[in-house]
Amino acid sequence: MRHRIAGRKLGRPTDHRLALYRNLTTDLLRYEKIRTTEAKAKEVRSMAEAMITKAKGGGLHARRQALAELYDPEVVEKLFVTLAPRFQERPGGYTRIIHIGFRKGDAAPLVQLELVI
């Protein structure tokens, strides 16, 4: 039984999986939309929304936490200067998932994960 066990393993070791999530989160904040599988998008969504919420608070500590989590300092700058003010009045729900079909090779459900507004 999987009671009270959150998250997906995606068939990867822990370090690889966390690096994948960090890469996808960084790319989502850089390009504001990414195309990936549904399972990956649902996991990345929570990380990205947490980063935006931290950035809305501003502050040096939040910026250092973002730098520790994201791979690109330019993306952190964009997060704090551009994205955080955009979502300042929004209490959450900064991303949306749009289903776009199935991957040809293995029929995995593909989605587009994007920032709203």
C-alpha cells in the first residue's frame, strides 16, 4: 500500500530524478512553456509554483534559496524581476497543463506546461 507516499519515481535514481526536475523547472521559468509528459509536468508544477511563491516574498534569503534550486542565475534574475511582480496579486495557480496528445513511440501522454497570463 502506498498510503501517505507522495511523488513519482519515474524509473530513475533519486539524484537523476531531482536533476531532471531542476532542469525542467529552470526551463519552464526561462521559456515560460515546456512540452513534456504528463507525469513529469505534474511533478514539476509544484516545484515551479513554490519558486514563484518564494520570489514573490523577495528578500535575499529567498533569492539564495532560488539560486540553490535553479541552475541558471539569469533565470533567477528573471524570476525575481519579471515573473514575481506579474503574479503578485495572484494567490497561487501560476501554471496550467494543456493536453496535446500522445507520443508516437510509446504513446505516453504529452502535455504543455505553461505559466498563466
